[in-house]
Amino acid sequence: MAGSQHARWIPSGPDTDDPERLAIREAMAFGKALYDRRTDLGLSTAELAERLSVTEDEVACMEEGGTQPTLDLLRRLAGALEADVRLTSGHELGSLLFEAHVA
């Protein structure tokens, strides 16, 4: 069609300030960090749930990015995972880590 104009959709870059996108990325970073540390320790979701006094479904929800962690939850997880919590600037995967305690 001559003379027609098309709008072009350009996706937002990773540094977007959209609060909803930031919250999703932070929850995913948290879930990945939790999963990585749990599996490094060789713990099942049931074993971690027992250490935290939560259900296995709650652990699964955290690992899938369905939980925004509170400071209290991060402290409890750090104890259960024998780790320190490390936060860095940014909202990407790797911006939150559970690092094993230094021996």
C-alpha cells in the first residue's frame, strides 16, 4: 500500500526504569541465587523448607521468582544456606548472591 505508515515497536533496554520490570528482574535474581546455593549444598527443596520452617511450595515459589524477599527472609535464608547475602547495584541475575561462609 503506497503511502501507508507503520509504527515500529522498539523493546525497552535492560536499563529501563519501569518498576514492574525491575521487580521481576530482582525476583528472578533472588530465585536464581537461592537455587544455585541450595543445589551447591546438595539440599532438596524439602530439606531447605524444613530448615526454614516453610512449605516446599514456598521454596519453589521463591526459586521461580514469585517472591520479593524481605530482610527477615534474607537473614533466615542466609542462616539456612550457611551463607552471607551479597547485593550489588543493578537488578540483573547475579546482583544478589548467597556466598558460602569463609572457613
